[in-house]
Amino acid sequence: MKYYEKPICGIYKITHKPSNKCYVGLSVDIFKRWKEHTNFAQAKKKWSKIKQALYDHLLEFSFEVIEVCDEANLSSREIHWISVHNSFEDGYNRTKGG
């Protein structure tokens, strides 16, 4: 198994490099979640704001793990990082997290 195939639990950030707008998310398997964000087979009407942006401009985005944490702390850490990166008010998050 390659290192990126092992489940990593934590918080990730997807950033639109030209505008610096971002999306902060949580997952018990971050790389699996990234694959879900970039799987464009789903019906377009069900796409989130971040999925639509990725579809339109995939090469302009970066993806990074910003914190590895226990599953029990995911919600509180997502709220923290959404606040730090202001991704609810000025980014792609639709909620303040949690």
C-alpha cells in the first residue's frame, strides 16, 4: 500500500490559487474525499460550490492536508480552520463547519 492510499483522518484545504479563496473540509479518509470532490460523474445539479469550481478550473486549485487529528476532534477542528481561513464568508464553504 502506498502512503497516499492509507486513510488519513483530519482537515484539508482546497485553494483557488488566483483568488486565494478556499474550501476547508474534514474527512476520516482525506484522499478518498479528494477523489470524491474530483469525480464529475455525479449529476451537475447536486454539485457543491467547490465541486463546480473544481470542474471549471481544476488546474488552478491546490489541495493540502492542514491537520491530522482524531475522528472525535474533526468537527471542532473544521470549525477552527474555516474561521482561520475565512472560508465561510469569503470562500467556498456553505456553513461554518462542524
